[in-house]
Amino acid sequence: MYKRERMTISYRILQGGDAPSYREIRLESLKLHPESYGSTYEDEQKKAELFFESQIKNKHSNNLMIGAFSNSALVGLCGLIANESNQFLVVQMYVRDAYKRQGVGQALISEAKHLLLKYKRSSLVLAVYEYNTQA
């Protein structure tokens, strides 16, 4: 199992049992920060299963979701989508408000860099909306 720890936050790839926590925090991110994402809370909450919920449950997926945990609570996300150009696209970055400005987002990107090497990908690609100043 892939696991690294920094401060009191631990980081690891989400697994099948993490899917309900993922769904909760993903919907929270869309509800609280709709301007930061291409999906909407209203559309996503109607779905029986979100895209990354299925990816998390699929052990053979090339797409990964890194979770930041405080004790057992999921407090941050960083999704990686494997593309045909041998890159990981960084998607769905989110850190709960209580954990912002503590280096969690930066640590999630650091974990993504470690996975880049582990999975032999050439680069990380991050695209953000121009008005998303927090990113």
C-alpha cells in the first residue's frame, strides 16, 4: 500500500472502502466552491455513482485519487487522470476549509509527483479556471 505521512496528515491513494467519504467531500467541494469546477453540485448529487467513485472501486484503473487524512477523516483530494500522452492530469483538487493554509494542497501535489515516478508517467498537467485564484 502506498502511504506517506507529513505532520498530522497522512496521504494515500483512495481505495474501495473510501468511496463514500470521497463522494461526501467531492459534493462538498462543488457546493461550497462551484466556481472552481466544471461540474455542478446539482448535477453530480443526482448521480448514483460519481466518475471517481467508480475509479476508486476499480483496482485496475489507471486513474488515481490521492486522499489527505486527518486521523481517519478525509480532508483533501487530488485526482490524477492518466492520458494517452503518458501524463497525469491533475483534477478535483480540494482541501476542506479547516485544513487550508497548512500545506495540505502542496503536500497533495508532492504526493502526485511521487506517483508520477512510481507509475512511470512523464509529467503532471494542471489546468485551472483563470478566476480560480486559490489554485
